[in-house]
Amino acid sequence: MTLQNRVLPTGEIVADPARGLLTGNRGIIHRPDGTLGTARWSHKHWLVCTLSHPKGIYHGPMPDRGWSALFFLDEAVALTAGHRPCHYCRREAYLRWTAAWQRATGAPPERMAMDGALHKARVTRNRAQIRQEAESADLPDFAFILWNDRAHLVRGHHVHPYDPKGYGAPVQRPGGPVTVLTPAPTRAVLAAGYMPVLHPSLTA
């Protein structure tokens, strides 16, 4: 059975057989049989983790205790879904993230404060993704927009259509106001120089 554990840039969690580059969690949100209930988080610490545990431990696709394993095509998708690098298994990425956070906000990168700010910016109380309108030209690379009813990754003068299996061929970045999927604090971190892990399907 294909589990409902693939997170999309639109915030949805779907069942898809394609494998992603990274995993992550939001606490325990699955039932004993591995299926999801209505909850989409059990705490505010939404993390992006490596596929393999640093100590070589494998808990299965839906561990019995501690967390529900979610999967992302790459880190750009995970960041847009509202996650941030794990301070344990992705220490180097976490340190780059916190440095960019401090440059972007001027505030100390304390985990509780960061996760609280991200939570307010990523989702409403009824689990809906928070989206904003912004000028396309003002968006940093690796943010996502919703354009032509499809999520697209911004990169330079182009946008790349998203698919759970990878990115499609680049097209010209649209001009004017667009619907932005990436949370505002995350966009600030990207603008301050944070470089996410990207899927190899991303073409020049």
C-alpha cells in the first residue's frame, strides 16, 4: 500500500509512489495502521531530515512512536510546506539556516521562536496553507508560486513546474503579482542566502 506521506508545495499530504530526497516530521499524526487522521501536526517543530538516521536506526515508513515520517521531493518543497532543517541529523544545514535567519530578521535564531514564527506564517487553525500575493520580481530563488493552477519553483528568470516525480522544463518567470506558497519568514531566509538541497531534475 502506498502511504499518504508525500508533502506537496501546496501543503497537501498525498499518497504517491515517487521517492523524495528528504524526510521530516511534525510529530505523530498517523493511526496505528499507518493512515493519516485529520490532524496535520501535533507540535510546531516541523523538521526536514535525512532519509537515513545518523545512527543507522530504521523505524519503518510510519514509526509506532515519536513521529510520522513525511517525504519531500527536495528541500525547496519542504521549506515551502513550512519545515526547516533538523538541528540533529542535518546540523550543517541547520547552522546555515540559523545564520541566514539572523541576517534576515536581526533576531537570535532560537528554535522555539523560529518555529513559532514559521507556524504563524505557514498554516491557519483550520489547516489551510497561508498564501500571499507578491510581485514576481521580488521573490527569491527557490520560493514557490501557484501559477496556471500548478506549483512552480522560482529560479532566476524562469519557473519550473513541480511534479511529485521531479521538475518540468523551465518557462519564463511571469511578471506582476503572483500567488506565493512559500511562507514569508522562509522567503526572507532564502533571500538572505540559504541554499536548499534541490532535486536533480531541476534543469538550468
